Amino acid sequence: MTAPTKTAKTLLTSQSLAAGASISITEWDLSGKWGGILFIKITNGSSAPTTAPTVKFYAGENSGVKRQTYVVSGDTVNSSISEPWFEYSIGFMFANATITNGATNAITVEAYGQEVTSVA
């Protein structure tokens, strides 16, 4: 049996997210793939937000459609790193996520994917 082919994706380059701000990652087209895993990396500064950042993971049957599938929170610990993830199985067509920062202090966010492009 041959191993499946997998491809790494950068969906959001590392950037600062101001207190109270939100950002959506680049929409990920999984319609021709066998599924994938979406990882969000949240890095708190030396002064963490006073309200935990949240990540909403979405799926949709068409480009631009965002149906919420999962919500997870980061933390309010100084200099911590949270890495929530969601696995999209073969039935998912489009994936997206929105990261919302909590109150008071900026955080750094980024997003990566691993997609299965073929199976043996």
C-alpha cells in the first residue's frame, strides 16, 4: 500500500491582532481533497488579553459560505501559546476560521493546514 500524499498550507501568515479585533483566514478549498487539518496558533504577549481570544471554525458547501462547526478559546496567560485545531473529513468542501482577540492587549496569530491530496 502506498502512503497518501499530503500538502502543507500557510493560510494566515504571522501577524499582530489588536485587542477586540477579528481576522478571518484565507478560505481553504477542500472540494478536490480528501480532507485536512486546520491549525491556529495564538501567541499572547508578555501582557495577555484579559478576555480569552476565540477561534470559530467554519465549513461551507460553496466558496464564501461559512457554517460554524466548532468554537474554542485560547487563554489569558502571559506569553502563552495556544494551538487549537479542527479536522475536516472528506465530506467538507470549503474551510475557514475567524480569530477574535479578547480585550486589552494584542496577540499574534497564524494559521496552517495539512491537506490530503491523494490516497493510494
